[in-house]
Amino acid sequence: MIKSTRLITLMAPLLAAISPVFAADLRIGVLTEVASIDPHLTEIASDVQIKKTIFEALIHSSQYQKLEPELAESWSVTSDPLVWEFKLRKGVTFHDGSTFDAEDVAFSFKRAPGTKEKPTRYARSMKSIDTVSVIDPYTIHIRTKAFDPLLPAYMTGIMIISSDVGQVEPSDFNSGKAAIGTGPYMFEIYKPGEKIEFKAYNSYWGKAPEWDKVTVIPITSNPSRVSALLSGDVDVINAVPTTEMERLESDPNISVVQTESNRVMFWVPDIARDNSPFVKGNDGSEIKNPMSDIRVRQAITLAIDRDSLIDDVMQGWAVPAYQVVPEQLGGHNPDIEIPSYDLVGAKKLMADAGYADGFKLTIHATNNRYINDGKLAQAVGQMLARLGIDVTVETQPVTGYYGRARKKEMSMFMVGWGSTSGEASKVMRPALTSGSINNYGGYENVEFNRLFTQASQTLDTEERNALLGEAMAIAMDEVAIIPTHFQVNIWASRKGFQVVPRTDELTLPTYIKSSN
């Protein structure tokens, strides 16, 4: 359970008592530095929230991941079940004054997945697309390789850029040369590690931007981010550290808001290789990878005390998990039980697998990407040590971390993924399906793949969610990954600023209001 006595999605009642002070400028302190402004290069939330300030997609994902019109006014399956029709919004202009039309959509969809030699993270979201056809200036047809009822949900992440920019590199976006979108705010300045500035786009097609100027400042140190808020150097911060909640909630000048996250935190064990790079015998010798044995994986998940992680590390600000989506999202399987902490049972499984004396294992995690990520890794390391495993914990900044994961350079490591499509396939597809570059542990199961494929081609929502739940149960029975908890997203703001909390953890200027 979440520690706070407030309803999880309820705005802090303190806001009603605040005497607001209007500010034309908004300054946001964020946990993670931006890797790139190129809208088609990365898919991590810290980058996505910047891109969604400048650029827009065909479809918008709302506060609770409901699909809403953005650059597409409507979408539907045609008489051909493999073809989706998108009717585009008229009267939209890019920040350079040029007119948005179907050619820009076709250009963006060609660029977004990258190349075969160098695919982007969006390649997996667009895997089902066969062709994109311009029917007229404001109509697009997208043909899929197989019937794909989830296509609209995946369209929320594909940002549209102007076809006039031509062939551009990521550096052209970071410099501002190609950072020309249709969004409510225009690119001004990007100083890596220091700040990103935007200004209002006064010709925006939608609701007029509330802020004249927006500055996003990366402050990776939790104490420094809180101090910046309290001193007035920033107006809003995201990823509020759980250790500061009591202090901030008691401050009459600060408002705290929260919502349960769609982000699941899980550990990826290397299960497919006989030889894993960070596994050794107790004497340092090379041994067969113990995690290829399901009994060892079962032991590990029983040895992780989720209640302790939530109470002691997260100070109550998390929800225990043993599947990839919370109960509010599609594909959640209510029959999957969260494993109870059972060290005795875990040790028996280790002995049965031939590892009563354990082995050496280095586990990896980020230390600046997720809430308390470094502390979580240390806590899990201590829990596995009780199992008899000689654990070394290594943490690093998020930069380069997922590159190592894709190259399979780690043996067991922590991941946090959000289901931004509002249902389970957004995590299941990359994390667990055969052939995915983000199936880091190498999980393979024919029945899982069959059920997932069937689900991805099922139009009926209830039936599709049931199939996803069945597939999830198979993966959890085999301990393909080891979920521990869902994050709780927390923001804090000064007087005059009101944050609308999003389950996808994005901190968007359009979801920060003046409370005057």
C-alpha cells in the first residue's frame, strides 16, 4: 500500500489555500539529463518529455494513457483490416511557419525506425507497419503486415517532423537547426547538462501555451533538486526523493502531487547463455551460468523481500509487483500472485539446483535514472547475499547503461519500463518476445510467443487482454524477468504552480498550470 493518506491521483488540498503568484516563466528541475532532442533517436522518458514539448504525434496519450486526437483528428480501420486510415488536422503550422500535411507524416514514419544497420528504439513500435501511403494532403493510410489493433496506441510515441528538414543528424536537433515541431513550445537553447529553454509558440493550433518561457534544468542529485525548489531556483521538480516527502508535505509553501506509475521495476537475469560475464564460482573459476536453471531464478525471486524494498528503501512510496502492468491497465492478470519472501524455501531450491554454497555474481543498476535506483540495487544485493550468493553491486549513470544491456554485457541488472500504451504489450513485446533486441535475458518460449502474437492480432479488447494475461503467467512461471514494484510518480511545486500528475511520469509544461 502507498504510505500517503491522500488519494493517489488527488491534487494536494493545500493548493486551494495558496495565494497564487502568477509567473510567465516556468522553471523545471528534472532528475535525468537529456541524451538527445532528436525525436526519433531515444525513447526514455527524460528525452520523451522534452520532445513532446517541441513536437507532436498523430495521437496524444492523456494523463492516464487514454488515446486522444493530436495531429490526427480521427483514425479507423478501413474495409481492408490491414489498413488504418488517419484523417489529419488542418490549419497546423510548424514553428518555421510551414504548413503541416500528410507528406510530413510519411517523411517522419520513414525516418523514425532508423535503418536496418542502425535501428532506433522506435523500430520495435513500428515493426508491424508495412507501408505508409499519402492519399491526399490530409489523409494517411498505414498498412500493417498483420492485423494490429494496437497500432493507434503505438502512434503516440512517433513524433512528426517537417519534411523540409531533409536528411538530418541528431546533432542538427541538438543545435536547434532541425528542432522544428508543431508543439506548443519552440526550441530556444540546449546546453547539455545545464539547461534547455523553450518559448511559447503563439501560432499553436491548440490551447494557447500558458508559459512565455520554459526552462528545464537537469539536477541529478536528489538533495540538490529539493534545495533548488525550496530556494526558489526552480518552480517544479519531478522524481521527488521519498526521503524528502515528509519534509515537503509539511511545508506550507510547497505542494506535492502523486499518482501510481505505469512503470514496473524489474530485474533481468541472463537465462539463455551457459557462460555469463559476471558469474563465477566461489573460487573465481568459470562455471556454467546458474541462472539458466529455473530453480535458481525461483530462489532469487523468493529471496527478494518486496515488502522490505517498499517500506525501507521506498519509504512506502511504491506498489509490489510480479507482472509488468498494474491492475488498472489492460493485460493485468489477477491470478498471478506476488511471491512471498521465503528465504528457507529459496535456500532449498538453491541446494536442489546444486548451488547450496552459492556462487559469485555482480549485479548492475543505474544510479540516476529511477527513484532510489542505487539504493534498491544495494538492498537486493544484500538479500541475495543471505541466499549464499557472493554479490557485488555496480551502479552507473543511465548514459551507456542500456547500450551495455543490448550488447548483453551484464548478468543480472535492473530495468524500469513504463507501459505508455496503457496495456501490457508495450513492455511484453520488447522484454519477452523472441528476437527483440531488448529481450536482454534471452527468454524464449513458443507458447508465450503464440499467445502474444494472437493477442496482438485480436480486435476485441477484453479477449486481447485475457490473452496477454495468459502469456504473462507463462513468463512469470518461468521467472523470465523478476518484477519487484511499480513506482509512484511524485512531483513538488512552489506557490502558484499546479502539476497535473501523469501515470507515465512525463513532466510536460502543458500539464503544469498557474494556480492563480
